[in-house]
Amino acid sequence: MNLKIKIPEKIFIIGEIGINHNGSLDIAKKLIDMAKRSGCDAIKFQKRDIETVYTKEELDKPRESPWGKTQRDQKKGLEFN
């Protein structure tokens, strides 16, 4: 079997930022700049609705963080407002 694979002239690179911005637009902009300097053509953020993704019981669990004292506080703190 003779397979021929066409190799693109340029690879399109997508940088994953996820929630590494910690809810801060300033940090997000710095991460975008860093991705661009590193050769990324685009970046991808994550966006979720925590009330849909997590149960109320999970969100009400205690968790100390810079954003508060529950899982909900921490997860909301990591999202853009």
C-alpha cells in the first residue's frame, strides 16, 4: 500500500490558556502576548457554566482559596465576569 500524505506548508498552532488567567483580564492579555511571541497563531480559553457542570453539593463544599471559602467561590473566581 502506497499512502501519500500532503504536508501543509504551515502548521496552525493553537495555544491553550484554559483558566490559567485566574479570572484576571490583565493576566489573560499577558498570556496571549506570550503565546504570540512563542509562535501561536491563535489561543483557546475555556468557558463553563459552573452551575451546570457541578452539583450544588459539590459547589457548597468547603475550600479555602483567594476567592472565598467554598468550591463555588473558587470556581467563580477563576471565571471572567
